Amino acid sequence: MFAQDGLPTNAEPGKCYAKCYISDQWKTETETVLSKEASKKIQTIPAKYKTVTESMLKKEAGKTVKVIPAKYETRTEKVLSKEEGKSMKQELKL
């Protein structure tokens, strides 16, 4: 695009062109570039079922108190307080 003398090869008449020598200028810049937007991922995990057999106590063991009415009767009994004894008599001769 430039001729050997440094002027453009397609120069237009009526326009000015100048040779300028400017040293290269470098600048270091740090940019933060977003490579991917933040997102949410919803994952459906299938439910897991299992059958469990449990023993359950419906009611605690208890005690039942029943009132049984007393029964009275009259009995006549003969009770031996002492057995019949034998008496021994000795005759005395003088």
C-alpha cells in the first residue's frame, strides 16, 4: 500500500500526505472477560421407594381391676380342743 518512498500508492490529488516517524507505543491492559454467564441447572432425581414392615404398639398392656363381691355364709363346726383322756385310778391298800 505504500511505495518505497513511504507515500501511498493510491494517493489522490488535492490531499496532503506527510511522512511521520512515531515510535510504537505499547500499553498493557488487563481485562476481565466473561466467558459464560452464571446459570442454574435443575436436575430431576427419580424418587426411590422401599417397603418397610414395622411393628407398632397400638395400646400399652394394662391391668383391669374387677371388684368381686364377697360371699358370706354361716357354718357351724365342731372343733375338738382336747382329745379324750383316760383316767387311771390306783387303789391303795393299807
